[in-house]
Amino acid sequence: MARVRVKPESYARPGGRLSRANLRDPTSALAMPTHCLLIALQWVGRGLSLIVLGLFAMMLPDGWPPQSPSEWVLMAFFPGGVALGMILAWRRAVLGGIVTLASLGAFYIAARVLGGAFPSGGWFLVFASPGLLPLLCWTIARHQGPGVRVRSR
């Protein structure tokens, strides 16, 4: 884990007012909570993605093989595309988040077109949420300035 060096003089400007530049400076003490939040969100997303992938693996034998072509299409997007996005997010956070979001959207569109109605309940969103956390981290880091980055290992 990278160490963040804190500049004591970066808390506020000489006039005592907080500056926007201090909030964007990654070495500022004020930027540390954001840095810690990003790291925590990344690891929470990774942990939850492992849990969801495990649940997908446990549920897969019940619905395999799909009985109709429309079920094949739906299973390609959810859980297939969502799982792929979660796996990609471990190395390429933004790409994994985009794949998860696109697969979830395609699943809802395909369910509407093929079945005539959107899937009921919010469980699909709940199961896809760990794959969307990397996009949240990227958005937060992008608004903090150029020094704060989302890293994938």
C-alpha cells in the first residue's frame, strides 16, 4: 500500500480558510480521508464480488443448461457478463465497471424485448452492485484532481 505523506502546512491557507487546492492535493491531510475511502471502496467491492461470484457458481447448476434461446441470451448478460465485469474489475477497474454496467443494461433490455416486461425486484441490481463500485471509485478520484488515482493490482 502506498504511503501518503502529509504536509502540516496544507490544512489551510494563511488566512485560515480552507482552499480548494488543498482538497485536491494528494499529500494534503484533507485528501487522506478520500484516499482511505477509495481504498476501502475498492476492497469492499472486491470482497463482495467474490461473494457474488460464489453465489453465481452455486446457482448455476440449477438453471443449466438454459431451455430456450431467450434464456441463453439472458444468461449471457446476467450472470455471464456481470461476472466477467467483476473479474475484469480486479485488474482494470473502470473497464470492469463498464462491462458490468453494460451487461446489466443489456440484460434489462433483453428481458423487456424477449419477455415483454422488465424483471421484477431489485435483486439483479443488488447482485451487480459490487461490479459498479469501481466506477464509483473512479468518479470520486476524478473529482478530487489529478493526484488521486484508482489503482488496480
